[in-house]
Amino acid sequence: FETLESGIMKRYLKYRTVTIIIASMAFSAALSARTLDPNKAEDALEISKRVQCGEADGVPAIYYWSGKVYSRVQGEPDRHLFNGEGMNVRQCVKVTDPKRGTGYRQVSREVMFYLDPKTNEVLRTWENPWTDETVDVMQIANDPVNMRPSYPYSADGKPYKIEGIHRQGKWLLMPIEIPLFYHNELAGDYQDYVGNKYHAMEIFDFSILADEILDTKNPTAYPTVSWVRISDWMPWMKMRGRQGQMVFNAMGAKLKKYDELPKVIKDEIALNHPEYTAPPPADDARPNETTWTVFKDMIDAERAAKKSD
């Protein structure tokens, strides 16, 4: 019994020591907690990091969204083409620069699956209503989708600022518009002269509880987000230059864990995209992927395979 009592006492003391350490850490964090000021460069950057990822380096964060995809063609009513379910898994890591200060870099990968608008099942093929051709559906699976490093100050000393951020009651609102106009990987080498550049607009509207994100005692925040994307037709649709655009409209949120994703996403990731359960490594230096670069690689590989047959 003396041996048993001794073992119990040792476990009790070990448990009590761990409890005291955790309590001390929590107490220290509470003492050092403060309220972030969006008008200060360092705090604005910290707010941005909390929205995108979390406070601790290397801790994965997951965003989820769900919505619909429409066509917009001049002279005809908009068509509900697809439903969409998507996710992005990311992490933020600390970066430092002697002039620009301490900032962060975000690395991520993302998928979005096109669903039948009636059955909500993942589409493998799609009958194009304009061409009457059945085409294979290529889901959005971009790996990586990384951000440039962000710092409190730019190289010329300009302080970091979140444009449009404002507080409304208990909410902190953060609208972000990203106009895109750049070289299209599928459109040749003379786009400045004949057009065909990639032209799109991404709109993200974040809503965050102000007390949650501004109080540093909270390691992160869990915003909701609305997402709108206006873009050219997807290349796999084989539209052959037809006039028109796609409009994506979705809402989502940052989740607390991977298991909170809907079943349709988890099942499809397990089946075809198992690497999307975790973010890329912190030092990921690969060039970013888009639907256009992924599609080009796929078509080039198919053509090369046919030539070798």
C-alpha cells in the first residue's frame, strides 16, 4: 500500500504542477491582454492575421463557403448553372524584415466542387446548354494559393492599413475587393494586342465580433464571410469564345476544426484530394496555381500522351 500511495501522490503532484503551469500561463496572458487599434500599423496587421489564420504560427485554419454559380449572357436571362461547396486550409507563419518589421506569410490550398443544382451531388460531367456538348467537369483544386508576405510597413515606410474596415455596433466589418487583370496561361503571347487576358473580380466581405478579434486574450477569431466572384467561363466548359461571364455568390465562415466541414466536401477530399486536409508547409516556395494553370497542365499532359501512343 505504501508503494501505491507513493504512486498516487506522485501523479497528484505532477497533475497539480501541470495545472499550476497552465493557470500561470493563462494568468500571464490575461495580464498582457490589450485591445487592438485598427488605426495602428502593427495592430492592423495583427487584425488581418487573426482574420486570415490565428495568433500562433503554424496552427491550421479552415475557411468554408457554400453558394451558387450563375451565367450572365447579354440578351438572355441568367441561368443557375451549379451549386458550389468549397474550403481553404491555411496557416500563417512569422516573417521579419529589418526595415518593414515583423509580419506574416500565409500559405494555403483550396478546393471548390461543382454540384448539380437539383440533386446537390458532385458533378463529373456537364451538358453545356449553349453547345449541347457533354464535357468533363474539372473541380477547382488549387495547390498552392499563397500570399506575399505582409509587414507593418512597406519598403518606403508606408504603414499597413486595412482599407474600408469599420465598426458597426458589436461588429467589425471588413470589405475587400480584388480586381484581377493578368496574363491568361491559355491565351497565347500577344494578349496586350488582341485581348484574352484573364479578367475577374473577387469580393470578400468579412464580419467579425469586435470584442472577439480586438481583444488579444483571444488567440484568434471566427469571422463569417460573403464571397462574390465575377469571371470568364471556366476553360473546361468549352465555350469557344462565347460572350458571357460567370457569377459566383457564396457565404461561409472560419471553422474551428476540419470535422465541421459538410459531408460532401469531406467525402470528395477523401476520394480525390487527400492532401487538402492540411495546409502546405510553411516554407512552400511553389508558384501559385489557378484553374487556368491546372487546366493547361492537364491538357498538355493529355496531348503529350496521345503523341506518344
